[in-house]
Amino acid sequence: MLVLFETAAGYAIFKVLDESKLQQVDSLYKEFETPEKANKVVKLKHFEKFTDTTEALAAATALVEGKIGKSLKKVLKKVVAKEAHEELAVSDAKLGGVIKDKLELSCVHSSAVAELMRCIRSQMESLISGLPPKEMSAMSLGLAHSLSRYKLKFSPDKVDTMIVQAISLLDDLDKELNNYIMRCREWYGWHFPELGKVVVDNLAYCKTVLKIGDRTNVATTDLSEILPEEVEAEVKLAAEISMGTEVSEQDIANIRHLCDQVIEISDYRAQLYDYLKNRMTAIAPNLTVMVGELVGARLISHAGSLLNLAKHPASTVQILGAEKALFRALKTRKDTPKYGLIYHASLVGQTTAKNKGKISRMLAAKASLAIRYDALGEDTNAEMGVENRAKLEARLRQLEDRGIRKISGSGKAMARADKYQHKSEVKIYDPSGDSTIPSTSKKRKFEEVEQQEAAEEPTTSGMKPKKPKKEPQVQEETPETSAEPETPKKKKKKKEKKAVEEPAEELKEEEEEVAVMESTEKKKKKKRKKEEDDE
């Protein structure tokens, strides 16, 4: 068996002298305790040294990605191909699969091989001759720095400056397009104002103006490629009765040139959006799944780079873009903002206003994990983002369902709609609700009327107005005031008596009121007679 061993200085190929010792994995380290013992198990067959750090970096990156570099390919063809019948032990199963496919060599990767690699690394200085320890450590350190720098900064798949420029240009194009389209509608509106109301889409409007030119050409122009049949018919009808002013051919030529510019910019914007979408899926696939291409690109642009964004905590990612509102809230001691750029993500947009804060907080937490995975991870798949998005969607459904459960009045069961039953009820109008005057008792009303009349009577006779007599209030004996203790039977009898006496008392009160009214009328008549006699 041959062993492929990668070092910072170059590739080493060892030949296993005693394969039976590989079966004892747990005690294999004992065979490599001293250089003498190690030389009895494995022997160096070939060593291919790297010429410089660039070659070492290229070889290391190829091994990390599971690819065969040029130098490794030469070594395998030169040494291993001669002994094709023997197996080749490799440290990475993915690399073994690639070697097997391309060079048709049988490769082995197991726990015994991994343990053998560790043992060789422990006695590497004695097994590989001609490499001083200081030189080896310097090579290892230099390669480690180069590899980490290459991974984080100089990887072509991690160039996020292109995203920052692309999203900035996309925003600028949107502003310019809005200005151009507004100017085009206003300019051509003097000649054909009805077209702006019929054709709502901006791009279709510019294409229509470009094709028509003067409104007198509408009847002979075919617009079926741009507009639907119904809209085309409306445009032709509106052109016949248009109230617009006449314009010269030079004006129409300038308007057409502006329409050309709008169409070109729109096409370029669509192309730029596709480019941005592809770059985002390559650089930050998990972030793209979580918040979308545009929001993800704006977050990266706001932070400066993907690596800077990965350094931000989830709470900062949540309010990124709302710094003005945050400092204003801190200054005035009011509530801080719940979301910034992340508000435009689809997950936050589809929630109710009550749950937007909760969802934005959860989305920021998951998005910050996705950003770190994209910036510092080796994988380029979006499995983590898809999984986290599914969790957030499930949580969102749970929050919305909880609101429905609360309305139903039962925390456990879902809200149930009762079966509809039509009930026709004839309701009578109640006029008592029309009056805003507070209702008073009959006794009080009568006393007020009597006082008014007494005040109105002339005081020439020297008689003082009589005050209405107050009826003595009779205190009823209650069970509490009575000294004798009462049994429950007596209480029941008293209650029954009270129930019988109540309507009788009401009748007596009405009779007394009528009698008082009659007596007052008689007194009034006598007074009038006396006054007439005096006169």
C-alpha cells in the first residue's frame, strides 16, 4: 500500500512496509513513538518539493476543493502509475474519488488511514530527510497565512465589491427612469393627453409613443404587438376626439428620442438585475434565500462588504438602514425602530402590523447566521438558508393562528364559525331614546310645578307664598332593625307579603297624587274668586 501525504513543503509518497499493523488502529501510535520504530512501518518512496509559495497555495486550494493540481497529477503519473496494482491511501475521500475517475487508481480512505496520517505527521521530520525544522515551520506558517487570505479576500467567488457597485447603479437607474418617464408623459401629454390615462404601463407608453409619433397616425398604425386589442381600440377612439394641441415634427422627433432612451435604460436595468441576482446566489446564497437579492445586496452595500456585515450582531442587522431614526429615538427617549432595510424582505412584508417587529427580530437573527456562513464557510450551497426560512415561515403561521385562537375565546381549540340561521324579527321603534332630557318621577315634577306657580302669584295682598308640605316619611322595619331573631320560614313569609304589598302601595301613591292635584286646583279657584271680589 502507498500513502499520499501533503505537507507545506511538497507532496510525499510513503510505502507501508507492514500492513498488518494498520489493523490495530487503537495501538498504532505505539509504533510511531520513536523514529526507529516509524521507519519499520513506513518508508519514504518519493518527495516532490514546491518551488515557491504560489505553487504551494495553488496545491493547497486544489486539495481543499477536492481537485487534482498539476504538480499532484505529475507525481501520481510518475510514481504511482508504475505500481498500479497497489492501493493508494488518501486523507480525503472526495479527492480519492477524483483520482480514481481521472487516473484509474484504486484509492482507500478509512479510520486506519486517518490514524496513520496522524502518526506520520508526528514523526515527519525524521521520515522526510533534507528538511530542517525551522524551514518547515516557516513554510507552514507562510502557507497558512496565504491560504486564509486567499479564502477571505482574493477568492473570485467572494468578490462583493461588484455587488456594492451593481446595487448602487440599480438605484440610480430607477431614479433616472422615473424622471425620464415623468418628463415623457408630461411632454407628449400636451399633444395627446388621453393616451396617459388609457396606457398605464410606462414602458408600453414609451413604445406606443415611439411607434405612433403624431396622433393623426394612430388610425393607420398597428399597435397589436405592444397593446392588447381592447386598449388599442380605446387609444384609436381617444385619438379621434383628442383635445391636445398641435406640435411640429421636430417636437415629435425629440419626444421619440427620449422614448428611445427610456426603453434602452429599461432593458439595461433588467440585464443588471439578472447580473446582480447571479452574483448574489454565488457569493451569499443563504442570505439571498432568507431576505432576497435586493435586500441582501443593500445590506452588503450598507455595511461595506460581506465580511464587515458578518461582524455585525443580529440586533445591528435588524436596524441597519434606520440609523437616523435610532439616534433620534435615543435622543428624545422614545421607542427605538424595530426594522431598517430588512423591512422590505418578503417575510416581514407578508405579516400583520402587530407581528412585524417579532418577525423582523427573528429574521435578523437567522440572516446574521446565514451571512457568517456565507462569508466564512467553505460550502456554497443554500441548504442552511432554506431550512431556516422554513422555520421562520412555520413560526409566522403559529403567530397568526394564535391571534385566531384568542378571538375564539378558547386557548386550545381553533375558532369555529357557528352555522348561519336566518331569524326574521320585527322590531318596534322605541321613541324614548329620542329625548335627551333626563326622566324624573311624577312626585318631583308636581312639586316643581307647584313651586313655580307659587312664585308667579302676586304678593300685593301681603300674603307669603306657601311652601309645599313635605309628607312625613314612614320608616319601614327591616329584618336588620328588628330585635327578634327570625327563622327562614318567617323570612319567606315576609318576602311573600312584601311582593303582594308592593303593587298595593303603588296604587295608593297614585291615588294620593290625584287627590293632591284636585285639592290644589280647588285652592286656586278660591283665590281667584277672592281677588275678583276685592276688585
